[in-house]
Amino acid sequence: MADPTPSIRMAPPDARRLSTAALDRYRASAFHRVNLSLPGLELVHSEPYIFVHRQFLSKAECAALREKAAATLAPQTFDNDATAGVRTSRGCVARSEEVASLRQRLAGLASVELGQLQPLKISRYEEGARFDIHTDAWRGDLQGAPPDPDDWWADRARLEYGVRGAPISGVNRIVTIFVYLTTCVRGGRTRWRWTDYDAALGGNHGRAFYEQPGPGTGATDVAGGSGAGFSISPEEGMAVVHFPATSARSGGYTDYNAYHESEAAVDDKWVLQQFVWSHSKLAWPRVLDAENLEPERCLSPSQL
């Protein structure tokens, strides 16, 4: 039986463009405003908001990034205490000076300062590799306490304590940009299957969140999904933008409707991941785990 999830693949540039009303809702929302004046940027899904730019990187740039990362890939981990998921991709982090021009472009797309960009990651999904349901938001500082079942990602604690190493109210990852470095005809889609995240369990957090953002339980039907699914098939050079959490001024609340997964790869899948934070000049060694920090040396001599 065919997967009924709506999917983007090689559509004409305007075929998935949403209405002006949807774009107006985004502008009025609690989420950070990316650079809407950038030619080629399209809003392709509303609530959760998802943008694409189909030609953000050239084929040569994609090839250079794959070559840069190939020799240093290592298994990637997964904070899966909220879901029983797995992650079987491999990846690495680039030093900022070897991707300085690319970081400038990513900051321009996100409409943020360079200091808000976390060190850039590159991941590879070989045949069978996947990354199950997860959020790109960052848990607030629990100060040693266990997670509150009604506030799974510690959004209330975030307002009081920030996150470890960044005691600033509302601090969170507010934008995710990933750029596909290969085209996958088979497998490897990025899928949002929890767009009304707790409706299957009798709750209404999904729809209500966009009217009044706040902490949530994170509970959802992991296997069955909740709400209308949406997926994007990897196309070399295409950037995808979505929003793990609201802006700092709106509380930095985790949007569980932005739960997503990378389905099992069939064709070799490479992707660049750029996480954007609500604040600049964070002390990354105190905020991030070791897997997300810059390595001691550049991955290669090439500059992008």
C-alpha cells in the first residue's frame, strides 16, 4: 500500500507555495522570523511551519562537504528518554573557520547573528540507517530534578534557569536548517507525522499550541502518528527550515508538533545540519554535549 503522506519531490517551484494567509499567520506567530525576502524561499507547510529553498547549495558545494566529512564520521547518539527510538546515522562537526562563508549564508537565511549558530554538523545515512521521532529543541535545566510529566522538555525550568551553561530566560534552539547533500530516489525522507501531536491520546496541545504556546507533556502516538503527515524527499542542495521552539520573547517553548524523523535510507543520504539558538555568544562547551562541539582540528584544508 502506498504511503499517503504528502511529499515534496521535484515539484515546480510554485506548486507547493502556501497561501498569503498562511504566510501572514507565520509572521504573526510566536516563532522567529527567517529571511522572507530571500529569493527562492517557499513556505510549504503551516503549523508547524516548514520552508524550503531548492537551490541553496550547488552540486560542487555538496560534493565538497561530503568529501570534507567522509574520513571523520562517527556514530551519532540520541537522547531517547522521551521515546523508544533509535539513531543509526554517522556524523561529524566542522570547525567554524573551515565553513565560514557557508555559515554567513546560513545566518542570512535564518536572519540571525553568527554567534547564534551552533557548530555545523554533517551526517550520513547509509542503507538502513534512520533517526526515529525526535525534537531539535534543547531541554531546559532541571537543576537535578527528574522531568515533569506535564513539562517534559523542562520549558518551565527554562524560564527560571535557562539551559545548563546558558542561564538566560527562554534560551532554546529556535530554528533548524538542514541541507540535503545528496538526492535520494528511494528512502531517507524527512517526515513530520505528529503535526497534531497529542490528538491521538485525547489531548489538544497540537492545535492549541499555536494560539497559546506553553509547556507540554511530549506524549504522542509514536507508532501511529497524529495529525496530517508531511514529508520531504532529499534533493541535493535543497535547504529545509523548521522551528523546534518559539522565540525567546515568547518563552522558548518546545513545539512538539515539530517532532520529525528520518526514515530508513535506501539510497545513500548525506545532510548538513545547522541549529540556531535564541541567544548569541553562548559558551558552547558548557551548553552542548561533546558530540556537538567543534573538533580540535579542521576536517580538511578546504574552505567553504
